[in-house]
Amino acid sequence: MKQRFHEQLDLFVHQTTKEGKQECGDSFYFTATDDYFICVVADGLGSGKFANESSMAVVSLVEQNHQEDVEVLMKRCNEVLAHKRGAAVSIFKVHFKTREFVYSCVGNIRFFLYSPDGKLTYPLPVTGYLSGRPQVFNTQRYFYEPDSKFLIYSDGFDIHGAKSLLKGYRPVSVIAEEIISTHQNSADDATFIVGSLL
Ligand SMILES: [Mn+2]
């Protein structure tokens, strides 16, 4: 799937399901308004039906409340996962006018932001996963340059060399095709989203 998602954003999304499973344990959602773009990636613990139930609960919560702050959404995602299996959750929100983005993650979802001056930003996740227990978050705020690119992916992908993937002026579709051709994996649910902030 590829598209000019928004006048300030190109996106490419790719998702595969673990071999032999009907339902994907990873879920994602994104939307944009005139003011911001918000994206959530959730990797439900394990695979199959109950992993899907957890990651879909997270996605639904964000879908219905995307105007809220990232930290608030993370807390509410944690609450919604009580009595479910649990999930790694990453949420980020990009504010177009101020060129700021806010990022928070608990669990094994990786995020890279590459700015055209060669700087790579990769906020480290809080280890663990959300399952309704008391949870500390580490929500971070950054500024980004025009033409910055981001890559977010679940642990079904094991991507080395994010910087060399994102550098240069290649369209997101070309970066995505390279990831698909060199990192395909059917042993786990796998999701990546690559975007370019114009
Ligand atoms: Mn996984």
C-alpha cells in the first residue's frame, strides 16, 4: 500500500501475518488532520486470535481518541489491555505547524527518524509490554526538519542499517521495496510503516 497520504506526508505500509495464522497479531492505525498526523503500531503478545484482540483494542482506542495527547493515549491503551493478553505499543504524533513530534513506546517496536542533514533520531522504548499493570512511560518530544523520513516496525522485522535505508532522496516506495525484498519474514507477524514528512 502506498500513497500521498496527506499534503505534508508520503507513506508506505506493509504487513504480513505469521505463517499458518488466520489473524495478524500486529495492528496499526494512522490518520491526519490539518494540524497533525498520528500513528499507532501495536504488537499483541504471541500470535493469532488473542494477539489480534489485544492489538485491535489499542488501535480502536487511538482511532476514537486521536485528538488526545500521546501520553494520555498510552495510559488509556494500558487500561484497555487489562484482562487481555497485552501488547507492545508505539504511538507518535506529528504536529505539522510547529514541526514537532511526540513519541512514546513500551515494548519491542523500533522507530527511526532521519533528517536530511544526516542526523538519525531513535528514541529507545521502555522495555516490557502493556497489560493494564501500573506502567511508567517515557514520552519524548523532538523537532524535525523538512524532508525528514521515519521508519517504524514491529519485531517481525529485524532491520539493520536503518540509516542507510533512509538516507538520500529516495521515495518511500523505493525504501519499502528494499525492506520487503531483503527482510521478508514469515516466522512472526511483521509490520512496517515508512513515511516522509514534507
Ligand atoms: Mn512480534
